[in-house]
Amino acid sequence: MSKKKQNEFLSLYEPVHDRFERFCRARVYGEMDHQDLMNETLLKAYEKFDTLRSKEAFLSFLFSISVRVLANTNRKKKETTKLNQEAFIVKDINSQTDKNAEVFMLYKAMTKLSVEQKECLILFEITGFSIKEISDIQNTSESNVKQRLRRGRIRLRELLTEKSEFAQESKGGQNER
Amino acid sequence: MNDSFNMDKLFEQASRIETEVSFEETKRAFMKSLILSAGGVLATKGVLKVLTTKKWIIMISAITAISTASIVAVMSFAPNDKEPIETSKIIPNSSIDEVQDGEEELIIEPTKVFDQIDIAENEIIEGSNADIIFFESENFDPTADFVIYEEFENDDSSFIEIDANGNMVAPKKIIPYAERFEITSKTTEAELLSMKKKAEAAGIKFNYKAKIKNSKLQKISIQANIDQRNNQQSMSITSDNFKDSDDPVIFGWFEDDKGKANEMGYGDEKNLKCCTGKGTKCSEHHIHLDDGGFNNFIFSDEIEEALDELADLEFDINDDLKDVLENLEHDLEKMGEELEFTMNEIDFSEINSILDDLQIETIDLLDDLEIQIEELLQKNIDIKIEIEDDLDKKNREEKEIKSE
């Protein structure tokens, strides 16, 4: 174990930790513990750290690995389960406070999106990557990224509207009684 | 727009939401994973080594269990009435000199061979050794009666001396033989013939039988008779085996004025013995005629019987050793058969079940050991991380101080 390599790796990781943690939390919401994803991604990144050419590319390097790790995990699991309306009432393993309830509602809604759309939205809206960076991370064109973002937002809006209507209907029903 | 605004707001909140897992926690978890992950981490090599030795431990345990089970089975199936096998050896007396100091206890069996016993020796040697020669005079009678001797006061009562005071005293004066002979191992046949002639000249019928071995007289038997009108005496002497150091056989006779023998004696003149009777048997003495034709005095019936028994013994050391070896071989064969029988009787299924249980227990133990090792490793990692954290903090503080 090279102490120097460790220190270098961790020094590069520390500034991006918050963004990475938020990405992971949003990305695997309802699927798995985001800490596991973080850990696994970091390990892979550390293994391939020697292949990193420039330190500036560490962020996209880390997220690219994370995306690939998730893709591999999903392929292995062959998940067929699709979250439905009931998925919104699934206990959130990551939620700890009521203050972030709206954010978690967003996470929950995003679980209904496709993986590509979800990742694009998270990377763009939450993590703050540019479209070019996302295209690099997802290994796709910028136009595709834009399209995923647009479609993802539309779908997410629908989901959130349904959710609010569902909530309002539930409220109205209770008042009528 | 309202929806869009809400969504942007939600994304903004999501992008600013507090992290649940701090960098330090992530770092710690990363370090643990890094150390415990397979591949090239020194700390894990020890664990892997332990795990690779697992198979060996199981194998050794299995072998030990099989050996133990076999021994226990053999012990339990062995017949109880069987005498315990002695580790001691029986070694004939003749091989005592060869016995070295050792760990094993030695039981020395009393010897059964008595070189001193002429009877037995003659039996063995006679006829096979050309150096042994017997010769006897013509009228020697091997069945002649033996003679009873008694102490004889051999002093001249008429002998008187005058002491210094002028008194007459009668000191004991030993009367010498008229003819005195000493027979030793060096006595030759010619000398014996000379004795015979002298005896016959003195009126004694003199016969003898001699045994010569390696040109040396080994044994002699003498028969002498005075057969006169008023005096009849017999003397019969049979010597023991001569050795160079042995005292000689001494005998002689006394003569009258005419130069004829009137008394025969046996022994030195000072301790003279003369015959007082004859017969084949008395209360204490017994005559024994050995195979060489010599009559021997036996001083008690018990001794004679013992000597007879010893004479009958045809003990051969080599034969005895052969017997011992044959017995040992026989015992070993028996033991081998019993072992085979026992092995056939062993319930291997039971042993296998015991081994299976043992293996399971071993695996459980190893699993526990593995867990304990992992725990220890994790503890070590935690400690290491804490130390590193402390060092980092110190470094930061130093940097801050420097920057200030």
C-alpha cells in the first residue's frame, strides 16, 4: 500500500466528497445503501488511480466509475422490479430527518425515471456538472444528454404533479368524511 | 412555471442538502475496504495465510483422529485375559559377559550347564574327542565294592623321648608309608605300571583305570587288595578330575619285617585314612559308577539324584535360543492375527462419524478464529486510522499556524 498514493487520492477526493455523496444518495435512493456505492466506487477509483492523467479530471473520473459500477451492479441483479405508486411509501433507508422530506420526495420521484435520465438530472441539477462533462461521464453525445435532461424533467414534473394531486385527493377525501 | 419553479427549488435544496456521511467516515470505510479487499494488501496476506492453512489443519486433525481412533479401538478390542507382554529378556548365564548396561531389565536364568560335572561332560565329549584315552589294568573291576575309610592314628606309641628335665615323654611320631605314591595330572601310564609292580611285589593286588585327556591324567581309579590269612584289606580310590592346582591323590602302604604290606592307607600320613569295611551302600555313602567306568562316592542320595537330573539334562544354549526365538515368532504371529481380527471388527462407520463431527467442530473453530482475526484486524485498522486522523489534524493545525 503506497501511503503517498493514498494521500494523493484522498486529497483529491475530499473537495468533491459532498457532491459525490449527494449524487450517490440520489442515484441509489430506494435501491441500496449509498455508502456501499461510495465505497465501491472509491475502491475502483483507487485501483485505477494510476491511469488518471490529470487531477482536474478526477471528478468526472470518479463519477464515471460510479456510473459504471452501478451499471454493472444492475446488470448482475437484473432488476425487474419497477417502482409503482406504492414505492413512494417504501421506507427510505437514507432519510433521517423530516427537514429534507421534499428532497426525498424528489429522490423517490426520480426512481421512476430511466437510469440515464435520472443520472443526467442528478449530475446536472444536483451535482452541478456541465452537459459536456455529463456526456463524458455517460460516454454519450451532448445532444443525448440534453434530450435526457429534457425528457427527464418532463417525466419528473408529471410524477411530482401526480404525487401532489394524489396527496390533495387524499386530503380532500378525508375532509369530506 | 410554478411546477418548474418548484422543481428547480427542489433540485436546489437537493444540491445543498447536508451530507449524511462525512468525509472522515467515508475515508475510514474506504481504508477498511482497502485493507480488507483481496489483492496485494499486506494486512490481508496474514488472513489469507491463515485461511490457506485451514485445509492443512483439517487434514492434520483428521489424521490425528484416525490414529487415535485406531489405537483406542485396538485397546478396547484386545482380549483382557491375555497376559501382558513382557519387555524383559531371558538371557542364559553363559552370555552374561556380553550383556551391556541397557534400559531393559535383565532376568538372568540360572545356568543349566555345569562344566565341573564329569558325568555330563563325559557324555558329551566321549567318543567325539580323539584326545581322550582310557586305559586300565587287566583285573580292574568296575563293580567292585567301595571301601569305608576312617581316620587312623598314625603314631608310634613306642616312641619315647627324654626332655630337658630328664623326664620321659611320648610325643606323637608320624609313621611314614613304606611305599608312598602321589598321583597328579602329570602322572604317566609308565608310573602307574611301576606302582602296580611295586604293589604286587609287596603282596598287594593292584589295579587301576585312568582317563587321559590331552596327554594329561584327568581321572584315576585305584583298587588295591591285601589278601593274607590273617589280614585282608581293600582299598578303592577314585579321584576327582585333576587340575594342575589340585592336591594329588596320595596313598601308600606299611610293611612288616618281611617287606610285605600289612596295612594300606589313603591320604597323607598325618591325616591317614584306612579302610574299615566295604559294601555297596551305607547310610551316608553311596557309590556311583559313571559312564567312564569310574566309581564315585556320593555323599547323599539327594545330591546323587540332583546330579542324575543334571546329567540327564541335555541343555544346549543354541537350542534354547532357538526355542526362545520360535516362541517369539509364534507370539508375533498370534499378535498379528489378533490385530487383523480386531481391525476387521472395528466399526469404521462410527469412526467416520466421529471424524465428521471432529471436522465440523474444527471448521467451526476455524471460522471463529477467522472472525476473531478479522475483528482484530478491524480494530487495528481503526486504531491506524485514528492515528492517521490525529496526524492529519496536527498537520492541519501546523499548517494553519504557519499560515497565520
